[in-house]
Amino acid sequence: MIQRGPLPNMDPILKQTLNLAYRDPRSGRDITEAAGVNHNTIYHWKTRGGAQLVTLVAVLGALGYELKIVKKPRKQSTEKPSAPTRTLRIEEVLSGMFGTEETTDAK
């Protein structure tokens, strides 16, 4: 089990991920090994307060969670309704950010 320590002013997603790791009965080393990341990752999150998205997603996966991006609901108004919302899988977001989609050349 990871020892709980003070969580300074840090990103709320990172703070929530650390809280989930604190509740997990495994050690930090076991969690990071299952995630396939460096064994000092969680320690560095606690002391430095920053995380790379890909590492955060990997640790969340090892803890049994996934990160989703969901459009905020609109406030009730007389405006025309917006298009239906769609939940994006993290793979879709990352492929859009880093251009990992396969493309074909038209000849």
C-alpha cells in the first residue's frame, strides 16, 4: 500500500489518481509495474506534482480505471439544442493529438 502524504496544490485529475492508488492494497512498485512505467512514477507525482498524460492513463488502467473526456451539459436555455454528445476513448484523443492514425496515400 502506498503511504499517504500531503497533496500540495496539484491538478485535480492527478490528485484523484493518487487517492485511488492510496486505496489500492498493492505497493506503488506493484502498481507501476502493472502499468509498465518507471517504479518512481508515483513518488515523483507526490513530490513534483506533475504527470505525463500517457503515464497517468497507464497507471489508471493498472488501477482498473480509464480516463474519459465528456462534453459538459449545457445550461437550460431557449437556445437551439447542441449536437449529441459523444464519449471519446483516450486512444481517439491521443491519436488526434499525436497523429498516430494510419493514413493511405491516394495515387
